[in-house]
Amino acid sequence: MRRSRLAAYVGSLLLAVAAVLTGTGTAHAATAPYVALGDSYSSGVGAGSYISSSGDCKQSTKAYPYLWAAAHSPSAFSFKACSGARTGDVLANQLGTLTTSTGLVSISIGGNDAGFSDVMTTCVLQSDSACLSRINTAKAYVDSTLPGQLDNVYSAISGKAPNAHVVVLGYPRFYKLGTTCVGLSETKRKAINDAADYLDTATAKAAADHGFTFGDVRTTFTGHELCSGSAWLHSLNLLNIGESYHPTAAGQSGGYLPVLTSAA
């Protein structure tokens, strides 16, 4: 009897060890809760297939948070990202589902604070000099004000979800340079790309200061910018202005999703 019990114990122990090594144990059956925060680049504006209940937030089933959740089956998925969101909106409206049990948080934020929409409107409609001037104003904002706003958001996330792994997603460069391309001048295109780099640098630093992971999507979008011939971004769309300069469904699945998957 004792031998059979010992054999059963040893057998159970070996099975448990095998489960740990192969990842087949029940502890690995579900990921910890995942909360997706942020702006339109995280909600999926431009990707289509919007969830009707999300209303003006325009959350898409083709957005990278939704795709990641579908592939990894977290024990809970809270999709809070919203079109047009700024740092203050995240603080006021998006943090309610964060808890000590939250395992993963993703966020893209800061572009709207820095005046992304107004920059693009100015650069599309006005002269090279007006475009560069507006971009310089945005850069000054990124230097003077945005770091404090990001710090407030990141501190709040850490306070509500202290055990979560937080991935801060950046923004892609918009244009492939050095090509013949109808639309904005090369001067404007380069300045817009430089502004994206400027914003990403500031965001990456703020994320690092909080011990968060920065997910740089510029690499995955390389070769898929506007003017590339295989763009993962919408150009100016007069029939749907809101989708202009946002990732397509391919940009979400091919540009953002792999970065989150790698960083999560």
C-alpha cells in the first residue's frame, strides 16, 4: 500500500514537472487580465469593423488589442482605448478596470495632446513654412508639457495595476521619403516624420522612467509608409476625414500586433 502511494506521488510529481516544462498545466491555461488603454491608434480607427457599442470611441475588432486578446485568451479583456483620447481622458475615463490582478496593460497616448490633427491639417492645407512652424510648436509642447502629462498617466496606471506589465506603443513614421509621390512636398513629409520621431523619443523616455516597455512600431511599418506603394496607413480621405493618417487593418495586424506580442 505504501509503495502504491509512493508510486502515485512520484507519478503525480513527474506529471506536474512535465506540465511546467511543456506549458500544459492549468496555471498556463489562461493569461492574466489584459486592459487596453489609449487613443485612436489603439482603438483601431481606420481598421473598420467597429464594435457598435463602442460608439464614438470606434473600437475595432481588427485593432491590435482585440487581435492580441483573441490570440492569447486572457482571463479578462477590457478594451478602453478611445478615438480622440488625450492624457486627461485616459485619467478620467479609462482606468476603472485596472486592478492588482491586471497582468498586461497596453497604451498609445500623447499624439492628440501634441496636436496631431492640427499639424496634419496645417501641413495639408498650407505652405511648407506654415507646416514647419506648426510642427515646431508641437515639438515645443512635447518638450515642455507632454512629459508631465505622460508621467501622470503612467503613475496612475502603476498605482492601480502595480503588478501589470505595461507596454507603451509608439507611432509610425508616416512617409517613405525619396520617392515620387503625389500630395505633400518632400519638405513636409520629412518634417512630419521627424515630428513622429520626436514624439516617440519623448514617449520612450517617459515609459523607461516608469519601468515600462516601449513598443517601437517604426521598424514594422518600414516599407509600408505612405508613398511606399504598400501603405499600412490611410492617406487623406475626404470621404472619411477621421480615418486619415491612421493605420489600416493591415497596419494593426502587421505593424502594431507583432510589437505588442513581442513586448508582452
